[in-house]
Amino acid sequence: MLDHLVVGSGIGAFSICRRLSKHQKEFKIISDHEKSATSVAGGIINPVVLKRFKPFWNALEFYNEAIDFYERLQQENDFDLVNEKNVFRIFSSIKEQNDWFNVLERPVLRNFLLPDVEEAPPELKADFKTGKMKNAFLVHAGLLLDHFYQSYHNEIESFSLDHSKLIFRNDYYEYEGLKFRKIIFLEGHKVINNPFFSYLPIYGNRGDYLIFRSPELKVDDLVKGKEFLIPLGNNLYKFGATFDRNYLKNKTPLKFQELLIGSLRKLINVDYEVVRFESGIRPNVKDRRPVLGEHPVHKNLFIMNGFGSRGLFMAPLLSKWMYDHVEHGHELSREVDIKRFHDFY
């Protein structure tokens, strides 16, 4: 009998599998290998909500755990997974400049926002200049997932789990002849198809990115205007992302292609070539907090979901909380505990 069955294929599944491995747990992974939100993520590790100049919820704890998680992974495997970056926040008005200065000494923000207004690089359109943020990081999401599949190729079963074939025994679960003490579902937005957890208020939210090439654009740091501009190297850049709850497929509708191109034209004043568009479906929760915990009826059936657009930022710490909850019975924070939705069941 195995200790765990892990169902998922994104950063949530990878982060929990890494913790299981570190503690010598035996497990299997069921992954349908369909494109996850992680596969197209921007990869930015940033504890500040730059739209409103305020720290993200539980900012420093998520930030510190994420940096430690990715840097350790990079050191252990000797690959270029994570890089420190500055972020240039383009101001849209004098008021935004003033708002920036007004928050510089607030907790958390003082560690990241610099007290200067700087000219943007000449290739960018920034009439009101920029504010500079330090200590952000960029994670190579594609490389991370490649490492996930390579590291756990012996544990991964490549197919979609059929929930109806899951057999409940007295103190274990059985699926296709395999026995597991516990199951952890990390299915992202596809949780709506999971009959055990479909009652949760988790909904899909598609995000689109534009990948373009521009030899004239000499930007190596991150740029935040309405969207993020992310340098990929070799004159390639990633630009986005959008938000849409209506069309939940991994394909960018023409309307949103045009929206991204129009927004990019407002940001840069050099020539560019569209390479492709990328789309992924993020799992969002009604109250904008992740969902972790055990099913209200079925014991040892767990879920970790609802990362929204910050999966790479939150998953390292959430997986730590999840492991301690699953293995040691540690209480979860009320903000993430599935118990807050028991009335929905």
C-alpha cells in the first residue's frame, strides 16, 4: 500500500510531491498532462500588489518560503531556474507618483519600493516616469514543470482520473488495483469535474499572454503598466495577462489578442513581431483565498486549490501547510481552511 495518491500536474502537485519525497513517503501521481495554469504563468515572485501599492496577503511569509524553495531547487539541480529582477512600475498620473511616495515607509513595502522616480528606458512610453521595486524574482515555469515530470517519471501515471472508479475502503482508497492511505487533489480549475469537491466556489479564469520578438527593445527588468512586460531572452518578451471567466479554453480569442496588441502599442514605441499567444485557466475562489483541507465527510481525502494568478508565489508555503495538516494534523489558518465552505456541502 502506498502512502499517497497525488492528482494534478501544476506547481501545486510538484510542491507537495517534493515535500512527500523529502519525508520518504511513497506515492503515485495521476496527471493528464493537459496544459496547466503553471505552464503559461508569468513566473513573477513579488509580494506587492503593484496596481494598488499594497502588500499581498501574508506577503513576507509567502515570499520568503518561495525564494527558499526555488533557490534550493536551483542549487540542487544546477540549472537556471530563478533570477532576481527589478520591477519598473509605470505611473499613469502625478497622483500615482504621490501614492507611491505615501506608502514607502509602510511595513513590507519599505523592503521593496525605492524612493526615486526614474525615467523609463527610451523604448517605453512613460509620460509620468516610473517607480522602481527591488527584490522581485522570475521563475522559469516551463523548466520547473519539465523538472517535475523528469524527477517523478516513475511515479507519474499519464491519464485522467475517473472519479467514479475510486473505491472507498475502511481505512484506505483503491484505484485501478492500487491502494492508498490518503489522496490529495490538486486539479486546478478542473475541480469542477470532481464530484467530491465540486461544491466549492472555485471557478476558472482564463489568462492570455502575448509572446513577441523585438530586437530594438532593450529591457532586461520587469515592467508593470496595465499588464506585465517580462523579458524571456533572445529578444523575446511575454506580455499580459488578461482575465476572462466566460471562455474557458486554452486558446486566446481574437478579441483578447487585439486587446493585448493594443495595450502593447501603448507601452512600447519600437517595432515588434507577434510570435504567438498563450492561454491558461487559473482556479479562483469566491473569497480570493486558496482552499486547503479534508473533505467534510470522506476522511483522508484532501484538496489544495484556488491559487488564482499567484500559484508560483503561494504554492511553496501552501504545500508546507498542507503537508503538516495531512501528516501531522496541524490546524490550518481559517483564511485557507476548507471548513469555511462546509455550509456549501
